[in-house]
Amino acid sequence: MLESSRQKKIIDYLHSIGAWTCKVVQGNKRGIPDVLACVPMTKEQVLKHFETNDVIGVFVAPEIKQPNGKTKALQHRNIKQINHAGGISATDITSVEDIKELLL
């Protein structure tokens, strides 16, 4: 089976459990995984992947705009899907202060 076929099957499965996914074609950083996903999980499911409960990573996806920029409908839809899957996403982030406020 081709790698692309395997990726499609995995992405289809992730969608079936309510995940938001992104197939990475080319990233700005070497070694980025093929698929990024925000997967809805219970606290218990998440904690079993960590040795300590001190710090747990959270999927955050801000939509960064110029102060007068407009968020497109597709961007709004992706943000809604990310939030529904348990990630943190917001539109119209224009500054470091905005992202700090989002993360508080």
C-alpha cells in the first residue's frame, strides 16, 4: 500500500472520531510530521501518555491578521472545528497581547 493511501486511511479514521486534521505538504521547519491533528480525548486518555502531570501540551492554532484584516469563511470553519475537537483557536489575533489573552 502506498504511503499516501495509508495517510488517507489514518486521516479518515481521525475524522471519524471528531478530530481536526491538517495534511502537511511543505512546512517551514524540517521534519514536520505528515499529519497534524487535534483529537478530542478525555483527561484520562491524555494523562496516560505523560510521565508527569506538571506540563501537558495543548494544540493552539491562532489565525493571525493585520488589525484591519478579514477572516475568511473557510478560516472561521477550521477554527470552529479545532475548538470543537478540544484545541484552542481564535480569529483576529493581531499582537502578542492578543495571544497572551487567548492563552490565559
